[in-house]
Amino acid sequence: MTRLRAPVLGLALGLAAALGAPSSGHAAEPPSCEAEADCGRLLGRVRVAGERESVVGARVVVMPAAPRPHEPGPPLWTRGATTDADGRFVIDALPAGPVRVVVLHEGYERLEAEATVVSAANVSIELYVAADSAHEYRTVVHARPSVQAGEARSTVLSREEVQTMPGSQGDALRALQNLPGVARPPGGLGLLVLRGAPPWQSLTMLGEHPLPRAFHALPLAAVVQSESLDGLELQPSNASARYGPLSGGVVQLQPHRPRSDAVHGHGELDITGANASVEGPVGNGSYMVAARRGWIDAVLQGAARVTNVGYILPGLWDYQAWLVLPVVGDGELELRALGAGDRVRNGHYDPIEHELVEAFEFRSQFHRFDLVGRWSLGRTKLMLSPTLRIEQDHATVTDFIGVWRRAVSPGWRAELDTRLAPRARLVVGTDGTVSPFRARVHEGAIFAQGELLSESIRRSRGLEAVGAAYAIVHLGRDRWRISPGVRAQGFMFGDERLSALDPRVGARFALGDRTTLDLGLGRYSQPAITQVGLTGDLVNDLVDQVAPTAVLPPALVSSFEPRVPANARAVGLRVITATQASASVEVELTRQLDVRVGAFVRDFYDPRGANIPVPGGSTIIGGAPATGLDYGGELLLRRRITRRLYGWVAYTIMRSVREGLDGPLPGDFDQRHNLVALASYRLPRGWRIGGRFRVTSGNPYPPVVGVAENQLGPSVASDPIYGVDNSERFPPFHQLDLRIDKVWLRPQSKITAYLDVLNVYNRQNVEAWIYQVDFRGRIAGLGLPILPVLGVRIDY
């Protein structure tokens, strides 16, 4: 026993010495130098390995290079320092010769390095410490959601969760599809259906202003890449009065705050495209620039040239640039520039000319420029943010019609947040957008022997505008919060003007030390315009190019179609209204595990079902349902992102009912059951593995119940006879996705390789019905087969 105790005692004493605590019988300070010229100085900096962020408050201890083999126990002497805000340290009066340097900090692995002190000289050293499993996720934002206290409960995802989530390919908005209240879109494409509301009725905010669209055309990816975000927040209903116009839910994207300690960046490459970013200090502030180019169009075009079959080519690009600068006083200024563009081409193979002929082309792009100023004035906070958005859309059906539209839209948001009393805060603000536009429709171009016989060009100008003022009062104590608010809105299109007044309230009550009740109730309004739009009917054409068939997809697939509005034919400004109510109870089961159970209801009215007057005395007879009800319940059992494991089980039960000519019918976005089980686990040696299993009800569709045959000369045309709208459903959907990551950590960089495998067991999920030309038989149009996505990412 005596022989075992000595090494253990020596180890304990050594640890005490390394932490700077002197032990009896040993000197805690190095021996004094005989002359000042015999001493040296050690200067250094401690950073995070792979990311080069400064480590603040680390303890750096210097001791003799190696203990004497015959003397177990603490070192003969130690000397230490603590790193400053830049991760730097200085240790003076060290004897010349080899030394051992130890770095200790909670959340990082212990680091030992060797150095040689030179007499009468400064010796510099760079030290890189690796984050341990407890410190891997240091940018988690669960404790600081962007919503005000007392507003409806939201769900927050951090950047790390988005980047490593199975089945989402690192896309922030795709990651939201794994949360309660969000429906699964067909085909695995990007689409946000929040608690039964169509995608265009919900709002996606980046910072202080809404995005014109959340996803690229044929939604393959979000228009803002995840690297430009610090996190995102989902409020599927009952958003506060500061958000509008909308009648659905809100997604709040939180712009990334660029790092200022050094230049950082990343580059990523996979089969769908490439993206890169760089960020760092500039003056007293910081900047970030990110860009992405998708190349699915190039891959498919190469395949089309080989196979000589029709094609649909979706191409995309986007960029983001942030600049953060301090201003005079306790203020801050942010400048943001972002943009996105799409080009979708659809064509067929011409057997006579032996070439690929382009039949339809869609092009769209937008650029947005924001200026955000924030100041703290005692008990008052002020935010001012002007913005400018430039949009241009163009669609062409070859030799038939072309539609072009351009809008330049200045906008604003101003907000004042002041404390009225110890338990009362008042938030007042205003926001809006003014959008003058120009549109052109070119149709009926007919050529004969190279000469233009006829054409028609119609040009139009117009003005769309939305403006609002809102006020919210936050009242409460530690155990309860209540936030009544109101939003007054005005809408304009041409000479038409409408308005809406939307009262809303949110409340939060602590039912115990670990139980919270959230309630929300409010009215929501948004404008809509009845107008003609040009679309390529890409879903049907995709199959028609392979065989002369008819495709019957879910009704919600129409949301995928890129569309350019032809405002020259726009009539009937209207306001869609919805009354929303929600309630949820959240219980913290353990420090990392909580459960939330809730219910919601959304009752809306759309006057598109009524007769719409047209200038000149005539009317357009509406035929679509005007009212509807969405209601259901949600469950979220979540393991918050910590040391090695994160994940959740999310379940939504919902009904979406629309009033039609045949009585109550399922809505286009009626997805009765949606279950997602997701987990990701960090393994040793830089490995991570995760999985996602999802089961959902089939989406509704109108069935074909008969065929009408018409004699057209020598041929017979078959036309389908449809049954009751949305009276049948596609089979249930289920799928397993897996993701494996491997990280190689270097002192100044981090290399990540990942394999994201969709539909691991190759489930043959039915996403559409494909009918024969006479509609007397059909086959299943299957979704994605097993699809491995391999990529590599480098961070520095």
C-alpha cells in the first residue's frame, strides 16, 4: 500500500502546484536570477484549436521542463498568469532554459507544451486548446430567444444543431421541418406550412425585415445560407403585434454576429453546390461575407445531353454581407446586404432537329440593403432601420408569351422600448414597405418564313404599399407576464385602399418551479391581390417529357411552381383575416430534458370566394372556399444540446378544414399526423452520428372518378372527371435518414467530412399518381430513392 500511495500523493501535489497553490516543502516561485540579463520573458496567446478564437480567463502555468525521475511530486517551482480579453498572457522573470507550459480552463482539454526561455529576450508562443465535449456548443442561444417576455412560446434552434441535423443538409429552414406544427412537404423539398397555413401566409424575417421569399425556386434551399445565421426561431402562430402583415406564423432568422478576434472563414463542397464565407475585424467593428452557387443545373444539363431526354434545370445563387460598427455613445450600427437569384429552364428533345429545345424559362432575383442602428438611452432603447429591396422576375414560354416585372421597394422599421415602471415596459413601433413596380406582358408573337406577323405588348405601372403602427405593453412579475398589444395596418394597390386593426395578447405563467403555461390570442391580417401569373407547370411537364401521361400530385405542390405576376390584369385588392389561439404547458423534467404539450386553433376568412368588382361594371365570380378552420395539438420532448447528445421527439395532430360547395372538406395542407424522432450523438475521435425517423399521413388530392371521351376528327381525346375535392389521400409516408460526421482538428483549421443519407431503407413513398393517356390506369409516382449526399467542409 505504501508503494501505491506515494505516486497518488505526488500527483495530487503536482495538480495543486499546477493550479498555483504552493505546497509545503517546495518553492512556488522560480529561483531568482543572479543578474537581470539571465532572466527571460514568455509571451503568448491561447486560442481554440480549429477556430482560432481567443480563450479568455485561461490559467497558464510555467514549470521546469521535466520532473526528476527519482523525485515524484510537484515541480520545484511554478509561475503563472491568466489570459486577457484577447487570449494573451505575459510571464516575467523566468530562468533561461527549457520549460513546460500548461494551459487549464474549464470547458477545454488540458494542454501541455514545451518552450525554451532565452536570457534577456522575449519568447513568443502560440497555444491551441481543444474544446472538450462540454464546451463544443458554446453558441447555444436557448436561454436568450429574440421574442419579448410574455409573448407566445417559440422554439429556438442553434447554428450547431442546424449544421449537424440528419436529413437537412445543413439548411436552416429545412431544419424547421422537424419541429411540431410544421408539415412535411412532398418530395423532400423546402416549404414552410405552419399549422395548416399556406406558405405565402406566413412570414420569414431576417433581422428587422421580411424576406420576399424563404426558399429558392423549386425550393431546393433557403435563400440565406446557415453560415450567415446565429440561430432561428419558430412561432407557428400567435406572433406579437410587431410582426405583420401575415395570417399564419413567423420564422425569425437571427443574423450572425461576425467575430472580431481574427480572420475566420469556411469553404464547403458537395454534389449540390459550393459555399464559402469569411469574417473578421475591420477598424473597431467586424464584417462577414458569404456566397453560394448551386450547380444542379449543370449536372442535369450534362446528363440531358447524353440521354437526349427532356430536362428541368434549376440554378441558384445567393450572397450575404454583414458589417457591425460601434457608434458615438452606447450605440451600434449594422449594415447588411443580401441577395438571391434563380434560373429554372424546362425543355424537351426535338427528334427532327436532334437537339434540346428550351420551352420555358423562369428568372428571378432580389437584392436587399439594410441599415440598423441601436442606441441605449437610460431606460429607453431605440432602433431605427431603413431598408431597400430591388426585385426582378421574368418568365417566358418560347414563341408564345413572356412576362416581366421589376419593383424597387424602400421600407422601414422604427421601434422604441422604454421602461415605464419596475414591472411595466412599453414598446411602440412602425414598419412598412412602398413598392412601385413596372410590368410588361409580351404575347402572341407569330412568325412565318422568318417574318413577324403579329404580337401584343402591354405595359403597366403601379404602386403597392403596406404600412403599420404597433404598440405592446409588457406587464408582470417573476411568476407571470402578460403582453397586450395592437397592430394597425393600411394596404394600398393602385387606387384601392383597405385597412385592418389587429388586437393581440400573449401571457406566460409559472405554475411551479419547473412548469410554465403560455397562452396566446389575436387577430391577424394580410393583403392579397387577384391577378394572373405565368407558370411553367413544371410538375406535370417533368413526367410528360418521359411519357404522354397526366400527373395528379398533392394540391399543395402548386406552391412549388415559380410564378411571375402579370399585374396588368390585377384586380381586387382584398384582406385575408385569421383569428388565432394557442396554449401550451412546458415542464422541465431534468436539467437537459423538457416536454411541451400544446393546442392551437386558426379560424380564417378569405374574401376571394366572393364576387370581385372589375372597373367598367362587370364582376369576376369567385369560386374558391372563403372560410376555413385549422386546429390540433402538439408534443415536443426535447433533449437540449449539451455535452454529447441532443435530439427530440415531435408529434403534431392536426385538421385543416375548408368550406366548399360540397360542405366541409380537407384543406390542401391537411396533414393529420406528423411524427419526427431525431437524435445526434458525439463519439470519440471527432466522430458524430445521428438519425431522423419521420412518419406522416398522406396529403389529400381530388380523385379521378371517370373519363369523358370527345371525338376530335379522327382521334379521341380523354378528359378526366374529378370527384369531390381532396376527398382521397396518398398512402402514409415514412422514411429514415442518417448522418455521419468526422472532424479532423488542426491548430488553425478544422476539416469536416459528412455523409447525409436520405431514405436509408429505400422506402417507395408515393408522392403523386401518374395516369395513362386515357385515364383508365395509373401507377405511383415515387419520391426520392435512397440518396447519399457526401460533402466536405473546411473552417479556419
